[in-house]
Amino acid sequence: MSVVRGFLQHPHDPADPDPWLALYLDQSVPLADECKRAWLTDLGSWSRQFVLPLVRPLARAMIVLFQVIRIFVPRAFRSSALLHRILEWNMRTWLSPSANRLIFRHFHLGSEILQFIARNVRGVTVTTAPLKPIRLADVRDHLYLRHDVNLYNFVIDLNRQLRLRNLEIAPVDELDFSCISDSPPPIEPMPERWSNVIDLQTAIELYTPLYQLLLSDNDFWRASNSLQLDETIGIYVSRLLGMPWTPALINNKHPLVPMSTLRAGFRLVLHGLATETQHAILVRCKREAAAQRGSANCSL
């Protein structure tokens, strides 16, 4: 049963307040309503409450084991195609509909944020490669790996041009919000069989060792370290909006200090929420700009 639907139907009891209701009603963190509903549904699931605490230490132990194996056989087991087939089967068979939808939203929203930056940084021309899957079969096209590669290529291409032309990212008079969608992505209905019960955080903890095993060491480290580019992308967006940089909601730490891969699963969850938050800010700014006839100012 959906936790979110359940608590919205129950009256508030001041003697026994519902924590999920408090988090849902709170608006201090900008999040799309679809995201917040799916996220709170996952938070309140039995899978996250009982399965995650068992899975997390085992998954981290497997990461250590696979890292040791990589020392002795660095080229063994590598297969991005096999990895993505396993991920697609697991998403189809075990993940809850809310978890699958949050994953697909992430690819759509992340692509739109990069497009927004590329269109609004003056003096450069950066080509993006949007990833906007609509069905589970799209995962097989190396979707997760391409997501990390696209991000690094974007940062490299953008900053090469800025350095070459001696430019900086700065606010502009009228921002182009055309690539920022203010409605849910067009994603096919996700499976809702009896087995589709695993929450997002548990799934991520389980997927991380698979990354370690089936990707090259270079691909795995690149994927893990890409999470720390959250702050980098946040700074780009804040400069374009003319807003002071407020990193309170982006917690993947400094990109020049790589972190251990043991916490990659937890940091991936933070990465997803950072993307949702930044996109929600851009949606709000898009609506305000339209209401103010093209004004680039955004009040948060």
C-alpha cells in the first residue's frame, strides 16, 4: 500500500503526528510533488525498514571483495552489456513502481539541467547528449554508463571553451528555460507485480557491487567520482540565475577530494535528490520568468 496515499487520507493527530505527513507538507526543500510522493512512499516501505539494514553491510563487504579481485584480475568479468541487462531485469522484476519512476526521472531531469546550462552560457557552443528513457528496455543501451560519460564530457567541453575564450559563467538578461519541463516526464507505467517491492535505496546498495564487478576499474571510479560533480553543476546553475551559491541541499562534498566507494550507494541517493532540487528550482524560476514577462530574476 502506498504510504503517501495512506497518510493523506488520515486526520492529523497532534498526540501522534505522522512524520511522513510533516515531510510531505514541508516546502522548505524545493521538490516536484511527483518526486516527493514517490520518495516518501519508498521511505515508508517495509523493504527500506527491514531489508536495507541487512543489505547495506553485505553490499559494502562485496565492494571490498571485488576491489581485491580487481587487483589480481583487473580485466576479468568486464561487461557493460551484461551489467545493463541485469539492471533492466532487476528493475522489471523487483523494484517498486515508485523506485523505477524516480530512476527514470533522474535521467530526464539531469539531461534538462545540462541543456539549460549549455543554452544559457554566453560565448560557447556545447553539444549535449540527452538521456530520456521512457521504457525499461531503454536501460539496455548502456544507460547508466552513458549518464556518467555525458556528464564528464559536458564539463570538459564547457570549460575548455570558457578557458579558450577567457570567459566565465555569468547571469544573462533573459534566460532560456525552454528545455526545462514543468510536467512529469512521459514514462511508461512501471510493473506492479507481487515481486515489485524493493525500494530505491536498497536497490542502489545492491547495484553498487555489480558496478564494481562488471565495469572496468576506471569506469567504476569515474561513476563514483561523478557524484561529487553535484556541487560543480550547482555552481553553474546558481551563476546563471544570479543567485548566491547555497550548497545546503547538495552534500556530495568537494569534487577535488575523491571519497571512498564504500559509501557510493548512499551518495547516489544524495545525487538523485540534488538533481530533483535543482530542477525544481529551475521550474520555479521558469514560471516566475513567464509571469514577469521574461525577467530572469528568481525568488526562492
